[in-house]
Amino acid sequence: MITAQNLSYEVNQKQILRDISLEVTQGEMFGILGPNGAGKSTLLKCLSGYQKPSSGDILMDGVSLENLNLKELACKRAVLTQQVVVNFPFTVLQIAAMGRGHGADFGNSSVDFDIAKQALELTEVLHLQDRQMSSLSGGEQQRVHMARVLAQLWDKNDALLFLDEPTSSLDLKHQFLLFDICKDIAARRGFTIIVVLHDLHMARRVCDSVLMLREGRTFSKGNVQEVITANAISELYEISISRVHI
Amino acid sequence: MISALRRHFTSEGLNTKSQYTNITLGLGILLVFLLVIASTIGAIQIPFQDLVTGQLSEFDQAVLFNIRFPRVLLAAIVGAALGVSGAAMQGLFRNPLADPTLIGITGGAALCVAATIVFVGPIAGYLGLYSLSFAAFAGGSVTCLIILRLSRLSGTFSVTHMLLAGIALNALTFASSGYLSFLSDDQQLRAISFWSMGSLGGALWEPVIVAMTIVIPCIIAISRKSKELNVLLLGEENATYIGIDTQRLKRTIVVCAALCVGMAVAVSGVIGFIGLVVPHLIRLMFGADHRLLIPGSALLGASLLLLADTLARTIAAPTEIPVGILTSIVGGPFFLWLLIRQSKGGI
């Protein structure tokens, strides 16, 4: 579904990513793990086509990212970023409908609003639809943005979903809900999901395979059960092995 | 009460569109009404009934066509230009405090006008007005790009950097303008100081025509980008993911807003705070959707500056207060109130 070959990214002569290769197959849930500052978010930005890597190729569905324009990309993949601050009084429903912004009416047709409502229902925030976005709690806002991202690909199959720490402010119930939604669209609609996670227990539970990053390099990658081991965690996060309980 | 009003207007659906049309129409009617009233008031009162029924004396007609109409129309156009550029800048910077005057765009435009007056000399007529407008546009767009650059020095956008960069640029352009007046001869000095007070006095048809041909296309161009501006509020990165060409959008907004500011500065000097107050009032009453905010800010800005200008020329009659002073007296405290409200998370 998506492959990257020898990906490197540097900015101001500082190497953020070094020689990363990966392959994610369709329907897979792929985790990116690593300590703070390992380059996880940057990798996600490169893979999703926002930042152009300094060297290396990324193929989405066999097509090089460079050959896809913004609209085509917007119909193929959606991205949930870490933090979105909206400074103006927009309602929850308006925000969710913005996910339909790749359409002809930039998310303002009645179809777009219908889809936005269904997406809000899926992430359990439909009851907040007329509230101001800024009056919501962090977790609620995160669920609204998840709904927006889902709305973007609502009528698509075989698409890609990039999630950057999607559970950072969610309570336990909604963490499970979010991954249930992911599993469901992966199974039923052939979605491929690439997720940056900090919670290793959650990663073991939900991911099929993972990539561990350290200082911009591949630390290890492969099947989740084989990669996330006490030894690997101890070495990657520089904590004594006696503190690691899997 | 205001929030109740807003809740009423922000429900979704297809009726939103007709609602927006109705609000825009209402604001349009308000503007026309104010235009008529304002053109009857002044040193020479023109009876309202005579104006409506068309029974005007020749003298009244002359006053109306040569003095009043150009004056009220210019006030309306400059107000519209300032309102729209404020709304567009706030959308671009994704922050309600981004006012062209506060962040130095007006200052940049003013500096270029002063430079043109001093180095090229006052050019009269249409050619002169257009060249002043484009000089102001150049100054405005350059400062806008500098601010955009500086406000994201730390990697992500920072309001603090935006406002601080604005202070620095304002100081710089103010000092440079001051130096230019120091360099200029008597005639140039008169031209600069007359213009820099921010006044619509002595309006003729020429600036009205020039302003209209620049401002109206810009308002239309910005209005057509309003849906994309909505999505841009999610941030550049997220808007890109949704398929918006943010670079092109930013270019269009910077060019159009700088043209509006530049034109306003060229014909009327520095009139502050309209670009800050007007979009905020629209947001407070009707929500933040740019589909309404852009045309709404144009119409309300026109009404508000017309009102302010009418006050400025009648309040201390027979002399005139420069309208820029009046708007700043009202706008300064308003900005402080906005700042307090925002720091409490009220916006």
C-alpha cells in the first residue's frame, strides 16, 4: 500500500531521518514507536506527503508521491495531527464538515454535513454538534478531529489513515473506541492505518507490525510481538530492564 | 444576548446560505440608509424630504454632487477595504488580533507613500493616485510577508511573535516616515502631513473612482476564497492534508488584502482599528464563517467608517477632526478588551 525506500530528511543540516525503509501492506495497522524527538512525527509528515524528503522515494499504491497533486492525495489519505488550535468560534459540526474540504463545495453541501454528522456519531460526539469547538475538553476536541478525518475518506475504500498520537487526551473507553473504529475500517473497507503511539501496551494490542525509531534511524521493525520485547524497550528508552513489565 | 443571537445563526444546513444572504442584505440596506442620511448632514444641511422627492435647489445639487457624494462614497469604500483586509488578515494569521495597523502593514504602506511623495513628488490626477496606491500596496505586501515570516520563526505560528514583530515594524516605518518628512521641502511636507493624519477631507471623485476600481475586485476575489479560508483555520498543515493549496491561497489573500490596505492608505492616510473592530463584531453576532464574514466585514466596515467620518466632520463643526483620531480613540480600548477576553479564553 505504501512503501518508503532509503528515506532521509534533513533541515538546516540537521539530520532528522536517516535511511528509513518500510513497507506497509493494505489492511495493516502499522505502528511507529520511539522516544521523544526520535523523528516519528517527521516520518509521518514525509509519508503523508506534507514534507518532501531530502532523499529517498515514497510510493503510495505504486505511485510516487511526487506525481500526486493535493486533491488526489486528499482523496487517498487523511491525517490526524497532534494538536489543532482553532481560534475562532466555529461549531463542532462546522469543523467536522471541513474534512470534506477536498470536494467541490469545500465541505458546505448538505451531503457533506450528513457525512460529518455520521462521522461525529461514530466517535460519539454528535450530541455536541452545535457547541463551540473551544468550549470542549481536550479529549472531546480530539474526537471531533478524528471525526473530521474520517469524514474526509467517508466514501473511499482502500485509503490510508495517518494518526499522530490519536489517543493522547482520550480516556480509556474512547481509546478502545478509536482503535475499534480503525480495526473496523481496515477490515471492511481495506484501510491501511499508520499510527504514532507512545503507549506500548496499546501498540502490542492493536498494531500488526511496528517500526521503532531512535534518533532518526530504524532501531528495529517487524511483527509487533517479535519487536516489542523487554530487551528492546530497555535499550530503546534507556531504562533498566527490571522496570520493564510486558 | 449576543451569544443567544449567535447560536441562532450558527445552525448548519442549507438554510445557512439563505440566512447569510439575508444578513448581507440587511447590512447592505443599513449602508444605503447611512449613505443617504450622511449626505444630507454637514455644514450645509440638505433637507431629507427634498433629497427623496428630488426637489433640490441648484445650490443643494452642487453641494451634493461635488462635495457630499464623493465624501460619503470614499468613506464607505475605505471602510469596506479596511474591514475586508482585517477579516482576511485575521483568517490568514488565524488570529483575531491580526489587524493591518497593529502588525505594521499599514505602516509599511504609509512609508512607501511618503517615500513616493518625497522622491517622486506629488503627482496629481488619476495617474498620481494609482501610483500612490501601488506604492502603498508594495509596502503593505512586503511588510505582510515579513510578518508572516517572523511570526513563525520558532517553527510554529506564534501570536506573540506576530505582535512583537508588528511593534518593531511599526517603530521602523514610523521613524523612516519621520525621517522622510525631515528631508522633504515645504510643499512635500504639507502633502505628507495632510495625508498622514488619516482624513477623508477634501474628497473628490477621482479618489472615489480609483478606490472603487481597486477595492471591489479585491473584495470579490477574497470572497471567493472564503470557503478555503475556513479550512485554513485548522492550520496550514491540516488544510494541506484536506487538499487546499495553502501557498496559492496565502498569496491571493496577501495580494488582495495589501491592495485594499494600500489603496485605503493612499487616499486617506492611516485610519486604524476598523480592520480589528469590524470583523470581530460580525463574529460576535453571526459566527466566524468566512462566507458571511468577508462580505459582512465589507458592508459593516463601510457603515462604521461612514458613521465615524460623519461624526468627525460634524462634531466640532465648522472644523473637522481627522477621522483616524476618532477611530483610534474607540479602537484602542476595544483592542485592550479583546486582549483581556482572549487571554481568558473567551474567543
